[in-house]
Amino acid sequence: MLIVMQPNASEEKIQKVISFIKEQGFDAHVSKGENQTVIGAVGKKVIDKRNIELLDGVKEVLRISSPYKLVSRTFKPDDTIIDVNGVKFGGGYVGMIAGPCTVESYEQMDETAKLLSSYGVKVIRGGAFKPRTSPYAFQGLGEEGLKILREVADKYNMLVTSEVMEVNQIPLFLKYVDILQVGARNMQNFNLLKALGEVRKPVLLKRGLSATIEEWLMSAEYIMAGGNREVILCERGIRTFEHITRNTLDISAIPVVQKISHLPVVVDPSHATGLRDKVAPMSKASVAAGADGLIIEVHHSPETAVCDGAQSLYPEQFKELFEDLKALAVVVKKQFN
């Protein structure tokens, strides 16, 4: 349920309400606006809401019918802005993440980071642990890959995002990564989601290959219920009967999710299409539809890439696209930062 406090209710009154609902066996999640505070009471118990309505400073108590509570706009009407050391996602800001599918070597990452940084990209991506369909495919460099990512990012004053696959990898990732990424295959790895709820770093949550929007939001709810409010949703295409593209990019998911959730939505057009020449039009369509960010694969030499070279842009292609996207963002009253 949601407990809406009276405008400008004192901190003392807010804390008394929080203490009361905790005593009743609920978790308290607080969302503070400019003039009003909303407290989300999450738990499995049943309580007469009149007992809460009578508390000093409470304006009204609302029951939430949707299965996702903290993710919904009912809990937080305003857009959530995820600020990662100055790079913002949401609330009119569009964040850009770019880099190769996987970390192959220091030289590869250094060359790519150097170019991306010169174009104005502030967050670099790269897989250190790779979940591959075939057990014989390249599985990543592991911790050495994370070290390389961190080293080149620091060299060019960039941030790092990479995919974490298991609960026991989280402490390792916290040493090197600024945004922890949950891949499509792990969207419903609930033990991992619960553990990431205890982390105090942003989590980029990709939509599962065949996940509905509600299932996607419920996965985000796991993270937020654990106490981590910095969740970025990522639409990366879903599996359909179409086989010409790698997946089918669900552009409609952007405005649909933004209507029912306050969390920012970024788009991965590279994995969605799997084709280099389709990345630019899908990136533009995503920004036009209101995306809060993009994560695009860029490789300094795609033809020699260990994996996913066919969907990776050449640096000069990315540079031209990024300039076009900045101009397009202005049309929809957004800005890259």
C-alpha cells in the first residue's frame, strides 16, 4: 500500500509512520517529492488501512493493485533520474553507452575507448564474462577483462558497465564496474536480482528474450524491494517468429513502460537487430520514441571481432550517428549528456 503524507509533513511525523508500519511487519520505502512524501509499505500481511490513516501527518492510504509496487508511477509519479557520476538517464536526459561486445585485449579496448571518448561518450561497455549459447564459443577474459575495462576507462575519464552473471561475482564487479548489467538470460535469476538489491550501484536490467513487460518490471521490483533504487531498464529486442533480424525490437515498450513506471528506459539496438546497417535507424527510432539512453556496440575493427562483429559499428559510423542523435533528441525535448 502507499501512504501519502500531508504536504510539508515534518520529518518527525514521517519517521513515526515508518516506525509504525515496520512494527506491523512491513518494509518501508520512502519517495520524497518537493512538497510531499510517499511511503510504500510492502509486505505479505494484511492490515486495516484505517489504523494508518489515523496517524498524525497522513493524508491518505492507497492500496496498489499492480503486482509491481515500487516500480510503478503510483509509488513515484515523477521520473527517476539515475545519475552515474554526472551521466544521467531519465527525466529528459539521454545517456550514451558504447563499446565492443567483449573485451579481447588491452590494445583493443584502449583504441576503442580513445575514439569513443573523443566523440563525447562517457560510459564504455564490454563483456568480461560472456554467456554464450555454445559452450565452445569465447567465454570472455574474466577478471582480467574487468581490469582492462577499468584501466582504459580511468585513462580516458570514462565509466564502465559490464554484465554480471552470478551472485558470487558481485564483489568482484564492485571493484571495477560503475553500472552492473543483468543480461537477458538472467532477467529472472531471482537470487541474482535479490543480491543486486543490496548493492548501492546502478543496475542495468535487460528484458528477457521472451519476457512480457510485466515480467520485466517484476524483475526490477526484486531489485528495488531489496533497497536498490538505481535501476535502469533496457529494451534489447524480444524473440519472435521473425528470423531475418536477430531479435525484434519492441519500440512500443518505451512509451508503454514510461507511462506505468518512473524508471528510465534505454535501448540496445545492436542486440535487437544483429545487423550493423539496422543499428542507426533503430537508434533514431528509439530516441524519437522517448528512450532515456542507448547502448550501442562499437568496435575499432568489427571484421576481426571475436564475437558479434556483424552488429558492431565502425567508429566513424558511430560518430556520425551520435551527432544525428543529438540533433534528434532536441526535437523530442531531450538532451544527451
